[in-house]
Amino acid sequence: MNKGLMSENLREEIAKELGVYEQVKKDGGSWKNVSSKDCGNIVKKAIEIANRSVENK
């Protein structure tokens, strides 16, 4: 994931919600063993959150 597009805090929060963050924690903070499917799910969730915030303005 491009760090410039999503804050580290948001990425970690979504990963925790999706149950992916345990792998990151186990790997000492590295995202390299997170599957592309899980990364895609994190991005999809971030887009949903962004869309909701735009709709609520």
C-alpha cells in the first residue's frame, strides 16, 4: 500500500477490524506477509469509509 494515500493509523485500525493485524504484529510491523486479497479488503474498507464521510458532508 502507498503510505501517502492512507494513514498508518487508519490502515492498522481497518486491519484489526478485519483480523489481519495479528499477522502484521507477529511479523514485527511488516506488511509483507499480508495477502494481496487482505490488502485489497483493507483498501475496499477505506474507500467505504471515505465515501461515507463525503456523503455525510
